[in-house]
Amino acid sequence: MELIFCYNARKGFINGIIDFLHKSLSPTTYSCNLCSITHTYKKNERWKKFISDYKVKISFIYIDDLKRNNLSKFVNEIPCCFIKNENNHKILIDKKTINNLKNENELISLIRSMKI
């Protein structure tokens, strides 16, 4: 079993700089609340510690990884968190829920409250 978070962002150094500037200068128009609540220019320390200590493996992909992971059908559901069992992926935390979170503390509490 694995939790896979998918950012509504593209991977790469240049894209990371553009995203950082966008969420810093115009946070209300930034399209990835998952990125906003868990990162500044790097992962927030509390989020990073939670990931490393959590009982289930947690990994991350970007919107441009969906096709390679046979998850293209979820392109309009990003950002989200999938739960992966064997080769089956199911959305565990949907876009609406992630977009309503105010910070990583709320995300961590949400994950801890789930029966995984």
C-alpha cells in the first residue's frame, strides 16, 4: 500500500522557480493548493517529518507524470492523493478537499484521521 500525492504542477527546476514566484506573488491564482500548503522553496519541516515517520509509504508525482503512471484519466482531479494497492489507484483525498485545506497541519490531521 502507498499514498501518492499528485501536484497540479510540472516538475523541473525552472518550473519550480516559476511556481515559487507565482504562489509568492499571487497566491490566490496559484492552481496547486497542495504545493502551497506543503512547500515554500522546499518542503515544510513538519510535513517532511510526517512523511518520513508515517506508517505507509508516501510518494509524490507531478501532473506530467500521470501518463507515465497510467493515471491520465485523473488529470482533471489534480491536486489529489491516491491510495495504491498493488496496481490499483483510487482517489483518497480529492481536489476539493485539498483545495479547502489551510495548511499542512490540516492535511496531516486529515491523513491521521483516515483508516489506512
